Amino acid sequence: MAGPSSPERPDQQTAGGHAAAEATLGTVGVSKRTAGVVESRLASRLWWDADADDYHHEHGDFLGVSDFVWCPEGLRESEAGLLGEVRGADVLEVGCGSAPCARWLAAQGARPVGLDISAGMLRHAAEGAERSGIDVPLVQASADALPFADDSFDIACSAFGGVPFVADSGAVMREVARVLRPGGRWVFAVTHPMRWMFSDDPGPGGLTVVQSYFDRTPYVEVDGNGRATYVEHHRTLGDYVGQLAAAGLRLVELVEPEWPEGHTQVWGQWSPLRGRLFPGTSIFRCVLG
């Protein structure tokens, strides 16, 4: 995945794989409450700044320096072609993280821009440019407030970046529609909404429903003063479809990648056991107008 991504964080329970970031931010537990626009933005910036080094130490090899991996199932844009022709296109990557996807796009002849809310992630993006020799413009901003003029891009994409972490994902859809040119394409990958019902356990314990699919209360981790240190928002499939339609985006295809034969890597809640039984990723292919 390109950057900040829910495959690396739990939706329902605190994981032990983020001890350094949790210690840095003073995380003490989970609070069952809402989180607004400002709080969600601040929590995402603080979390991914704190976790950026550990995230790339653990997942850098899987993501690559200049590669476009859509999801933990290992689906690559080079094989799937979900974006269509990219050569000569102006492309915005939303939630680019260390920007391997943007660098891959540049190598294919596109003109990409990588956007992320986290300075820590963008530092890794700059380091990736040095290692690969492929430099792309980088912008620090939130996915729900894009700092670009109308009709700036032919394509927008996001591989687990941005969309689940904002308080109003409908605002992301509206902003993407605003900066796309007529007929522009928007393709984004998120954790499959049905996963919200299960704990983030890659083993047998993660096969039992523990909460309602329709419970849209976000997952919020807090410090000792009740300040959010990590926020992730849940939307149903119907929520996403409605938000796309309201923004003037037409859903062309909903891709649910199957777990590939021989793929044994576990990433957070993603595992061969669960992947054989139900989807872990939803990829929305959309067109403006």
C-alpha cells in the first residue's frame, strides 16, 4: 500500500505491534466515541509521524521503492490495470505515504503528485526518491481539503491512504471530483467494510462476528487526557456508493481481490486463513460524470 493504511492498524482492538508509537503518543486505550474533522486530522498526523519508521521497517520490502501494490492480497497495478492508461496523465495519489505508487506511475510516463498528511511519511517518500532516482512532487495536506485548483488531474488514486482516516469521507469524494477533469478516473482501495464486524485477529479468533456492520462509531485510541492518538472511521458499502453518487462520480466496478494461491504473508488482520473465506479489500473504480 502507498501510505497510511488500515492494514497496519486494528479496527476494534489495540495491537502490540505499535508499542513505540503508542509510547510516544501516550496511548492508554480505546474510547467508544465519535471524532470530528479536526480531531481526526490531528490524530492521523500525529500517529503516522510517530509510526512511520517502524511501519517502513516492517513493510518496506512488501511495498517496494517503486511499485504499485493495491492491497495486502498483493494485487499490483502492473497486472490489474485498474487506472487505465497513465502515460501522459496528471495523477494525484491521495495518502501516498512513502510514495512507491507515485514513483511507479512516474516510471510509466505519468505526471504524479503525492499527497499525505504526515511529514514522517513524506520524509520516507523523499528518501525513496533518492534511492530510486525517481523524484515526484510531494504535498502535505489532508485528503478532505485538497490544495489544488479545479480540473487539475486526469486520474486520482489511493491505496489505503486517507479515505478511512477522515471524519467525512464524502468530503474526500467531493474534493476528488472537484480536482478531476471531466471524465477523470478515481480509484481507491480501503479495508473491506464487512471486516468491521470482526476483531483484527488473523487466526481463528478473527472468524467470529463481534460487532454490528451498521455500527459507524469510529475506532478511537486515546491518551491519558482523552485526546485521540489514532482514529479510523467505518463506512458501509452503501455509504461509499452514496457518497460517490452525491459527488457526481459514477461507480464503474467494485473489485474484491481474492487471496492468491501460495501467498503466505500475514499483514495485520490479513492472512491466508481469513482471505480464503471472505474479502479483506474493496477497490472502487469510478469515473467523473
